[in-house]
Amino acid sequence: MHDILDRLKKMSRDVQGIVKTMIKYNETIVDPIDNVYLMEKHCVVLGKRINELPPGAVKDELTQWIAIENKRINENKEEFRIQFGQKLHKLFKEKGIEIKGQYPLLRVGMFTLKLDFEFGQVTLFFGPEIDRVKSGIAIHPQVVFKTVLDQDKALRSMDRTPEEYLIDLYHAYMRVLQLHKQSFGERTLITEVLREFIVMQQSRKFFMDPQKVHYREFSRNKLAFILYQIKQAGASERGLHFHVATFDATTNKLQSFWIPENEQGEGTHYSMVSFEKQIEQDRK
């Protein structure tokens, strides 16, 4: 008796799960092209739940139905590939932004999109696959469009001017020279200068109570954009020079740093930095 009840309870749970998932699936078929990956996700769940049902006419009918739907999904995926690029180009064009490249890599400003049509996901990189910004993005035109714009906005959000950042970078350079007993004007590792630069961006609260909650984080892409802004503001005229990394150093993030050269995402790996002119301004 208990065994029969347990099996009936399990069957009831399986049927309820199938019904709920089929309702969700039914909501997605109103736009079978844009929702193709969500439909596929629901079908995977349904397939597993259908397999749990006992043999019978209902299970056979559901198995046949899901086989037909999976075939339709695969056909819609091909159409999705075509429409995805067209819709994405249109969304960015309305913002005056041009998309370059071809599947699976698309360049949007300073970012690179790596498309995975098999699993329906997008990975966003800063620069040409330099630093991963976000992965697992749903491969939907509006979702990808919004993600790129949000990341670009965060990148450009600055609480200090390029001149103020330049002064901080100069003092960070001087600290590294002092640590290594180097003379002014000598080249020093850019990653070490940036380490000191990050320390200088911390608040008084952090130094009084150095907990993680008080620590101000800087991603590599944020630092790269700050350096780009410094360069664009005429840093070379102030004596700042970045020195190109050797080919071997470009693969080592402890030895080199990629900095954009323009808004189209072209850039260069640098390994060393130096100042040839002293900057007298005090830090604010």
C-alpha cells in the first residue's frame, strides 16, 4: 500500500512539473525565433520529466510531441542566427555605434562579443578578447545591447579628471622608483605602478579599518580605460611614456597591460612606464 502511494505521489509531482513547464513553454512560442533558446531550455526540462513517467499512451504522445518541437527548434536556430545579427546591428546603429567583425566574434566599440549559438550564450570582453567582463549573457539582441551599454557607461563613469589621475600615476611611479632605488626617468614595470596607483585611490576609512567593505575595487578594464583617458588628455606632453611590451610579455598579465588606442578598441600591450618631466602638483 505504501509503495503504491509513494509511486502515485511521485507520478503526481512529475505530472505537475510537466504541466507547469508546458505552460511556460506555451508562453514562449508567441515569438519562436527570439525565444528559441528559452524554448530549448524548457524542452530539456520536459524531456527529463517525461522520461520519469511510467510507460503508456500519455508518455508516448508526449515523447512524440517533444521530438517534433526539438526539430522545430533546430530549424528556428538557423533563422535566429540570421536575425540576431540584423537586429543587433540595428539597435547599435540607432545609437551611432558600428558593429564590426563576423560570427562568432563581433567588435562593438572597445568591447568584443563572443557568440556561442550552440548553447545560446554570449561572453563580453574588453578589447579584442583581452579581459573577460561578463559571461553567460543570454543571446538575445535586447539583452546583449543593454549589457554592452551598461558596461560602457560604468567604464566611462569617472569621479576624477584625467589630470588628477595623471598626478596620482606620477606619484605612484615615484613610489616604485623609491622602492627599487631607481633614478627619475628610468622605466619601471607598469603593473607595479598600477598597484601603487590603486592603493592611492583608497579612502581614509579603508586605511583606518581595512575591511573588504571599505576597499575600492578596480578591474583591469577600468584601469585600462583610465590610462586611455590619461593618454588622450595629452599625457605625453606632460612627460609620461608607455613602453611597448615584448611579444612574450603580452601573455603575462603580471608583466604587461593592454591599453586602448582609440574608441574602436584598437590597443597596445605595454610593459613599462616612465616620466621624463617632474610634476610638482600635490595630490588632492
